[in-house]
Amino acid sequence: MNELFLKIVNMSISASWLVLAVLLLRFVFKKAPRWVNVLLWGIVAVRLIFPFSIESALSLIPSAETISPNIMMDKTPSVQTGVPVLNSVINPVIGSSLAPAPGDSANPLQIWIPILCMIWGIGVTVLLLYTAVSYWRLRRNVSEAVIFRDNIFQSENVGSPFVLGIVRPKIYLPYKLDGQDLDHVAAHEQAHIRRRDHWWKPLGFLLLTIHWFNPLMWLAYVLLCRDIELACDEKVIKALDSGQRADYTRTLVACSVSRPLISACPLAFGEIGVKERVKSVMNYKKPAIWIIALAVIACVAVAVCFLTNPVRFRFDETGRTIVSASCFDFRAADAPAAAEMDPAQLKELTSRLAGVKNARESNKYAGLTPGYQISALLQDGTYIRISGYSLSDKDMVDIEWNGERYVVNDSGFQDYLSRICADRDIPAADGTVAGKTYLYEKEGIMGNFALTLYEDETYLYSEGIASSYMGIGTWTQDGDTITLTDKKTADDVRINHFRIDGEDLVFLSEGSSNFIYVKVENGERFNYTAEVPWPYGNADVPEEIETKRKLTLDDVISLSKKGYDLSWDDFEEYSYYETGSGLYIRVYEIDELFELWIGGGGPDSAPMYIYLALAGDTGTRIDIRDGGVEEFIVKDHSGVLLANAINAAILDGNKPSQPDGLFHCANFVLLKKEELCIDSEPPAPIQVTVYGIALHQAYGFSGDTFHEAGGSHIPTAITFEIIDGRYEMKEYWIPRDGSYYAADIREKFPDDIEDEALDTQKYVLAQIQDCYDQAVQYGGVDTDSAIEHLFEVIESSPAASSGPGDYIGAHPIEYRELTFYGNYTLQYIFSRFLEGGQTGLRGHLMKAALNELAPEAQLNLDAATGQEYF
């Protein structure tokens, strides 16, 4: 929807230049026939209707794409109006106010453009409703009209004559008209019908409805309606003498009414610009042939110059070969006059020329002396010269090729030209990608989008610090093509292709799956970086994932044969991440279903456990040192697959379509499961519906802490089809709000669980605790520090009280958050009590939290301190 909105805006801006031209020509050709003006507005309509246009060197449209479709992802947003003066005024403003700040979770335009798109949609809806209501009221008023003759009707509800209808237009007249007035009005309205004005005016209003945000379109529509009436008057009075014209003007005045200025229908005789129309009728003179001829020529010229787009520079890298090129730079006094470009730089130059944007034919810089330039010889003997003319800035660039010149407004290309001319001693790229890290040229999700290709032909990428997905897989190289393969399961394989371009990688969309949250466009670059900002901001590559490969089930089977001789060192070659509070724990992701956990005091001591567990369900596990690994792998784990599918469905149903920089997680309390099975032995389920309570939480991270940013908690029914063991969602159901809520639940849920489904608070604490646990693991939160801070806040007031309940009552939010941390709070409390000395306020507060978190262990005894109670 955002892309459609930006397309409409660009079309509106392009048409605005044409509207300005028409306004000028209306003034110049005052003595031309009025139908010429209507014809000019028809040219505007053509520009607004067609989303495409041919290119022409005669085009006077400064820019066919003022706003780039990718502006939401630009680090420094800008527009290309095609008018440098406007660019210099607009771009500094939007560049400073709308550019994402370092660490922001989203580009401001990723927020504003969807909002503006929604406002635009509301405006379109309002105007369409206004038209529908107006048309319905008009039809109701004339529903009892009686036929006068042919297609002419009369009604006492009609105040002024008008034409109504698209396919079979009818003329409606008031009863008060008779004699000569009736003849004049009928002739005028019949002229409207012959000219098809009952088509053109609704079409004009429809275009205004789409482009309502553009003030020039409102002006254009008002003038279109006025010109339609003037042209119709002119067609009628051509056959009248001066006396009859006077009678015609009296009829105009007699039938004049006050109507809303803006409407799609009807075509009313005395509705628009009566004063101007009277003057036009009384002063009418047959226009000279030469004026008509000039006006027609002007219309043709306007169509040629404003219905076409400016010619853009195009370079086909598959059909054009650059055999040599040299560059020079006179901006620095000590720079050498010229230098030859090496093969790697020629390859990059070819790619850059093929991907240049916003380059239009223009001789703007012809005659100026370049300050820096690349001169390239093609295989066909022609030269391309790319020149920069400003000694201080990089925005005066053009390309000269085959006798034509093209001004370049592509900031990326301008930067490239300046850099390559200034840094000609950059070493040639050797085509080696192993062991290198590349950064996406645009912003990732709250940080860098980094891709690292390791020497063992594995890769790792993160789309930014706020991305919950880490891409891990293998890469292969075929010539200058790199292919990344991320195989989650046999049915879930993600493949992406890149082309090596100098030191960088260029994304190839054809045949690629693209990435999870950041959608990379064809030709966009991943630039090589000598520093390694992986995976968050400018941090170094974590040691635990550097140059390591992913653990596989075959590896686990093989390693399990060593039994209790297994040590931490046996897993050093595999990628992992660290978690846990107290114990040192490593987690090795294997695939969608399995992961391996190793816990203990640390790599210097023997592992306490080495669990092969189901992903997302560490309670289902075995210690691989005890054997039985292959049996565990082949065991039916459909319950876990269903749980994962439920979790994914909740996230899909609640997460926004665009990345928002938040961590989203889910929890589901299953109340009942219903299966639809085929008749087999044993019965094979083909569809399953789960009923339960779904919790969705969104958390924002700030430093070492996180906070709740949104969520929902609601009874939910989800239906899945089971295809080849996979669960594919068929329906995601939630009840309606308000008075429908309870009735919807009772109607949808089975009778034996409907009351339980309505009691959502029964489960909410345990569900929030689970989501907090997910957030802690995702963000690597230091829970002891967070819980210590919460206790300190609770202890801060009221200072005059000695009762623990008063402190808790003064800080209900902080105390509630202690309960949300669940087991982490229990671990903190146990460790502090085990250290001893908790005889003050902290001990009493910990006792209260302990009783709330573990009510089944609560003791009915009178203890003077929390330490004594523990």
C-alpha cells in the first residue's frame, strides 16, 4: 500500500507541472475556442491516469520520480525534483529532520509514510462517500419527474436544469421554464450530451478523489467545470444572432443557482461562473483560423512535452564491455594527473553505470571544465566520460556518451565517482570473499545489517540488533557469483544470490528468497568492511560464533559415542550462544526441531549436563552421554511442532507488517485440542483446532533493561492443516470486542471449556513470566541487576513506614515486575538468603515475593525477619 501511495504522489507531482503549463496557456490563448481549454485538461487527465509513460528528449517534466520508492530505507532521505534550486531547499530540511538517528529502531519515514498513506485512504473514502450520497439524494429528488419529450424530464423538485446519467443521460428541467428559455436550456444540455461532458466531469472528479491532497488538482477541477460550461455555451451561441444571444444570457441569469462548488454531478445549466459566462456570450467573436491553428499546435506541443518522461541514462552491462578506463582528480594539488583503473575497478565501474539512478538527458554542465573525471573506452570504440564539476561538493555530475549528456542526481553514484577519483591507489579486489564481512548499504533493523562469509564455507548474518532472526548456513562460489543456502528443513530452504563487484557484493533478486525482515532490492550493495561491526552496532565478532560452523544431528550422534568422556573442547568448532544465570550454559542451534545445551561451572570443569532438547521445549530432552540419541531423534515430536506452529501463528497475527524494532514473543495456554482424522490404522490427523488463551507481548530494549511496549491477552482458536507432518495455519480466530466478546467465545469454544476461556486472569501471570523469560534470553539481560534495582526502588519510599506492605503498596508496578521475572526472582531471593544477613526491610520484601511466587511452599509461622522465615 505504501508503494501505491508513493506512486500516486509521484504521478501527482509530475501532473502538477502540466497543470501549471495549462494555466499559462489558458491565459495566453484567451481568444482561442473554449474547447481548447477542455482539451488541455484532457491531457492532464491522461497524465494522471496512466502509471507509465514513454521517454522523450523533448520532455519538460523535470523528474518522473520525485520521491524514490525506497525513501523509507534511506539513511539520508532526499527528493529529486529535477530542479536543483528546489532540491537545495527541500533536501537539507528533510535530510536533517527525517534521517534516522543512530540507534533508532526505525527510520522516521517508516512511521510517517504509512500514516500519510492511511490519511490519504481516508480522504479518498470520504470523497467517494460524499459523491455516493449526493448522487443518491439527486436521484431521489427526480424519482417522480415526468417526461416532457425524448430524453427531457420535468420536476417540481428541480431548481435549475441539469444532465444526469452516465450511460443514458437525461435532461431534467424545472416546471417554471417555457417558451424561448426552455429552447435555450434544452439546446445547451443537449450540447453537453453530444460533447460527452457527462463522462468527462465524473472522470475529473474521480481523479480529484485520488489526488485530493494536491491543491493544484482542486484548482484544475474547478477550472475544468468552468471551461466545460463555457465551451458548451460557445457551441450553442455560434448559430444565434445578437438578439438571441441576449435572450440566452437572460436565461442564464434566470436559471442561476447556488450549488456546492465541487461535485461529480450533475451538469447544471446555471451552476458555474454565470457572470463570466454572460460576459463570454455577449463578447463572443468567431476566432480567427490562425488562432485555432496555434492553439491546436500548442496542445500537441503540451502533449509531447508533458505526457512523456525525460530520457534516462541506461547502460546494459551484459551487452557493453569496458576495455580500459582512466581517472583524474584536480581537487588536490598533489594528486597525479591520471591513473589507469585495474580490472576489478573496471568491473565495479560497469556495475555502477548499470545501476545509476536519476540520470536525465541535459546539457546543463556542457562547457564547464571537470574537476575530476573517469574516461572509459568501450569495446565498440565509443567513450563514456563521467565528470564531476564542483571542487567542494559532489552533486555536480554528468555522463557524456554517444553525443548525449545526462545529469546525474544519484547521490550514491556521485559519492562513488568522487571516491574512486580521489582514492585511485585502492588495491585491486582479488575476488576472494572468504573471511570477509559486508555491510548492507542501507540501514538494518536498529543497527547494521552485517553478513560474514567464513573460510569453512559457512556464513552468518544479522539484519540488525532488533532482528530476532540470525541467518546461518553455507555459501558457495561459482565464478563471480556467491550463493547463500540456509536449509532449515527439507521443505524450508532459503537461497540468496550475490555477484562479486570489486570488494563488494551486489544482491541478485532473480532466484533469491530475500531476507526475513529487510527486503533487499535487486542491485543493492553489501560493502566490504575491514572492521567487523558484527552483529550489533560497532561491536567485534563474538568469540563464540567467530569462524565456527553449525552443529548437525550427525555430529551429535557421532559425539554421543564418547559418553562421559565428552568435554567442552569437543564442541569448540561449532557455533553457539551463551545464556543462563549462575550456571555457565552454551546453546547450540541445530535445526527447527532440535538444539543442544551444555551447562556447568565453565569450560575449565566437566559439563554438568549435555542435553539434546527440542527447540523451545527444554523439558523434552536427553543427556547424550547416556545414549539413545538416534531413538530420541526419530521419536514422534508432533506435539512440539504443533506448539511451534501455534507460537508462529500468534506472532503472525499480532506483529506489524513492517519491522518496528521491538522483540515480539508469545505464550499459549492450551485448553482443548480437536483433531479431524482420516480412516486409517492408526487414525491419521489431517486437521487440528486448538482452543486456548494467547498472550502476545512486545518489548523494547534500552541498555541492559527492557520494557513492555504493547501486547494482547485473549481467548483464541487456531486451525491448522497437517501436510507432510507440517502444520499450516488455516484460520486464526479471536472474539469481537465489547458486548460481542462473551457471546462469541461461547459460540466458538466447546461447551466444556467456555467458562475457563472467559477466566483469562487465571493464567496471565504464568504466561507473562514465560514471555519475560524469552525476553531475558533474547536480550541477554542481567536479571540479578534488574531485580536488585526493582528492590531498591521499592525500598526508596515511604521512608516513615516500617511495614513491608506499605512499601509494596507505594510501588505496585515495580513489585508486579518482580513477579513477572518469576524463577529469576526466586533464584535471586534464594541466593541472597543463602548468603545470610537478610534481617532488615529487604528480607521482609523478599519473603513477601517468595510467598507470592511459590504459594504452595508458604509457611504459617511467625518469623521476626525474612532470614528467619527462609
